[in-house]
Amino acid sequence: MVSNQVLDDISEKIAGGLRLLGGAKGEVESQVRSIVETALQQFDVVTDERMQVQEAMLKKARDEMQALEERIQALEAKIKGLEQGA
């Protein structure tokens, strides 16, 4: 998981080194950030945003599964009660 802050920090550090060579800070940071983002995409790094979406989807699935388990238990109890009454 890579946050925008991490990318900003990496870009800033690289740009800081390049500034010593006389480059324009804003332009250099933008180019470095673009290069770093492209490199990270090749490694299939998960962003914070994607991770948060996945966590939300997982929580929803867990909640739905819990509700279904509770319904199954209730139905099983009803069936058992009907079987004993018959």
C-alpha cells in the first residue's frame, strides 16, 4: 500500500537532489512523481484508496455472511421444532 504522502516524499527527495544540478523544482518534482508512479504500477502496488475500497467491500461481505448464517440458524431451529412437533 503506497500513500500519496510516500510518493510526495520520494519525489521531493529526488527533486531536491536534482535541484542541486539547477533544475526547476516544480517541473522536476512532477516528472519524478510521474516516473515513480509508472514504476510502482509495474509492480502492481496497491494504493491507499484501492485498499480502503477493498476493505469496505470485505466488511460488507462479512456482514452479509453473518446475517445469512443467523438466518440459516433460525430456519434450522424452526425445522427442528416442526420435526419434533410432528
